[in-house]
Amino acid sequence: MPRSVNSVASRARRKKILKRTRGNFLSRKNVWTVAKNTYEKGLTYAYRDRKAKKREFRSLWIQRINAGARQHGMSYSQFMGKLAKQNVGLNRKVLADLAMNNPQAFEALINSVK
């Protein structure tokens, strides 16, 4: 019995990867083994950086809240501690947005916890 290799499925699998590596540089877009490695490495980076993005944004929010709080004579840790004591249910993302885009509301918040 002759060997069956199912070239239709093999070609489809390769085309799928090559389609996803379009736009890459030199052989990374059209040489199968290089493109496959590039694609798999890209998926690894994407997974890793979805986690890193969360850390980076939290860090940015903390810096913005700290800068806003220090303009009113309070450190970040003091401000967050007083917010927690008074059960203010605003997260860091919202607080950072207030500090940047609505300083009057942020100042009112600081005055309410002082």
C-alpha cells in the first residue's frame, strides 16, 4: 500500500503560519522553518508581555497618584492608607486618571481624607 502524506493538510498548516508572519523581515516571512520559529517566539513574547503590561500600568498609576498626592503635601502611602481606612472604593486606575485629568476632583478627594 502506498504511503499517504496528506499534503493538503500540510500545506494548509504551513500557509496558516506564513500568513501570520507576513510583514516580518527577510526570511522570517517566507522560509518555513525560520517563519515557524519566529511565530512561536512571538506567541511566547505575547503571553509574557500580557502579564508585564499589567505590572507596568500599575506602576504608572502609582507614580501618578504619588505625584498628585505630593502636590497636596501627602505621600502615596499616607494617601492610600487613609483611603483604605475610610473605605473609599476607588482603584488605582481611577485615582490616577483623576490626578492627571481632573485635579479639582483629586484635591477634593485628598481634602476629604485629611
